[in-house]
Amino acid sequence: HAFDVLVVQAKEGKVEDVKATLEERKQARISEFEFYPVNNNDLNTKNALVLTSGDYAILVICNDYDSMQKILDEYFTF
């Protein structure tokens, strides 16, 4: 299944570098499931979120982004 949640605390001034790496991971997951549309994995990966908040970079691939966004909003400011 295509469910990933990665929360990375970057070193000071490196959050954009970490975000770029998470974007690469997102693209890799999209490629993995592009031709394997089982259990909505293709849609889950295409809708993946890459977010930043302060020194944190976050990658989320799931099937319920509304619930995940509510959880993230409890801990981070976007």
C-alpha cells in the first residue's frame, strides 16, 4: 500500500533541501504505482502532500488527507 508519513527536522537553514528530497520521494512513489492502480494507490500518491513548518519538512501519502491535515494542524503551523 502507498501510505507514507515522514516528518523530518532539518538542520538550521536546510529545510528546503529536505523538502526537495521529500518531493523526489513523492515522485518515486507516484512512479511505483502509476501502472498499479490497486486500492487507489495511484490516487493516494498523486495527491501526496509535501509541507514545511519551521525546520520541519513533512511527506504524507494516505487515503484520508482531511483527517491527516487535522492531526498535523495540532502540531504544526502551515
